[in-house]
Amino acid sequence: MKRRVVQSISFFLHNGYLGFPFTKNLYTGPLKGLCAPGLNCYSCPASLFSCPLGVLQNLLSASRVLNWQVLLGPFLYVLGFFLIFGLTLGRFICGWVCPFGLFQDLIYKIPFFKIRLSLPKRSQKYLKHLMLIGLVFFIPLFLGDEIGYGILGFCKYLCPAGTLEAGYLNIIISSELWDYIGKLFYLKSAILLVFVFFVVIDYRFFCKNVCPLGLIYGLFNKVSFLRLNVNLNRCTHCKACEKICPVGLNPLEEINSVECIRCLNCVKICPHKAIYLEKGIYQNAISSSCSK
């Protein structure tokens, strides 16, 4: 319940511009120059902030035609943004802050058959890295449009949050946009429907297998200020934590894994409080007073 409240507050902080039904325009105020931590489309009419993945792609795209001296400041801002949020929270952002994470949680509640569809660990790892390296870095840097700027690969071809928040909401409030809908919009709509289907039957399918933003935050999980720890002296190996983990991890062996979204279900379920939330500089992920 507490996590859902925090997620809801975060959703409205990301999307707090309530004037869009009247202006039928995007918010362009000073907050739009800042990134919000979750996956939330810049072009959503309600969005107050920029998406960090979108900003990163735009900078890489612009580097094809603009002098690096012009882009140095924005690049340092984006780098600092990921370092600050990664080193403080890690993938806690995915479990508690991300608007698209909340959307997946709610969709999963639809009554339907449920099954874990996580790809094999190696394939899962490679797919997310492919999304990050290929769509977020390679395409903006090396594939240009008609005026020379790079193509925003993830935003243009895949991002389901962009299709849902920007695509559909914009055509709802501005009916004239229907005249500009083309094959790419239908393709992205099909991709969104595929993701929705898989999210209905498998909890956080997009987070586990695809999301490049979650991968970036996950790389900081082991060293972030806020992380999990295990006291093996208290653990009875009842496997309650493994059974409740929504992303299929074994917390005892994969504590602070890149895949862990920090939902804290394992902390709540553990009858002996062997798993706990730790705050501070990096230490061994398994309590130093314990040994296997």
C-alpha cells in the first residue's frame, strides 16, 4: 500500500501539467529543462519534465551536427543526473518512482492467466544491453535524418511509454493530428499492444527484459546508497523471499542484482528480518558478520 501511494504521487509529479486540455499544447516552462527519473515521455501533454533517455538521445543526435563545446554542459548535466540518481537510489526508481512501472503494476492486476516469461538470464541481459547500446546510443550517433541530426532510435521505434502518453493523448486532445498518422504510428501501437499483453500475464515484463533506463539504474544497484543486505545468521532458508520476488530472483544469491527493482517485497515477507534495507556507503552485500 505504501509503495502504491509513493508511485501515485510520483506519477502526478511527473505529469502535473493540468492545463493541456485547454491549451492543447505541451508544457514548455522552466521545469521542462530538467529530467525526471522515471520513464515518462517529454511529449506527453501533461508532462512537466524531460525523459533522461530522450535527452541523452537528443544530445547524441545533435553531436552529429553541433560543436561538442556547445553540448558539453548538457552532457555533463545528463551524466551527473544518472550518477546522482544511480548512486543514491539505484533501481529503487523502477520499483517506487517510475510512472511506466506503475502502469505495468496496474495492468498486471487485470484478471487473466499469469506466467513468468522471463528470458534466460543470458538472453535477458543481452537484449537489454542491445536496447541500450543499439537504440539509445548507436542509432542517434550513426543514423541521420534528412537534415543531418541523428534518429532517436528508442523514442521513435520502440518506447511504449511514448506511444501511450504522447501518441494517444495528443491525438485525443488535437483531432487534427489524425491526418498525420502513418505506418510508424501503427507499428508502435502494435508494439505497445504486444507489451501490454505480456505485462498482463507476466509481472513487469518490459522492466525485466527490455527497459534500457532500468538497466542504467540497475548497474548501480550494488553500490548505491540505498540497497539491500542479508544477515545469514538470521536466515532459515525458507525461500519465502524467492517465492515472492516479482522478477524471479533468489535474494540470497542475487542480492542487489541488476534485475532487482527494489520493491522490498522480500524485506516485508521475511519472517526473521534477515533481509533489510541498508543506507550508507558501499559494503559487502552479505552482512560482514555472516559467512556462507
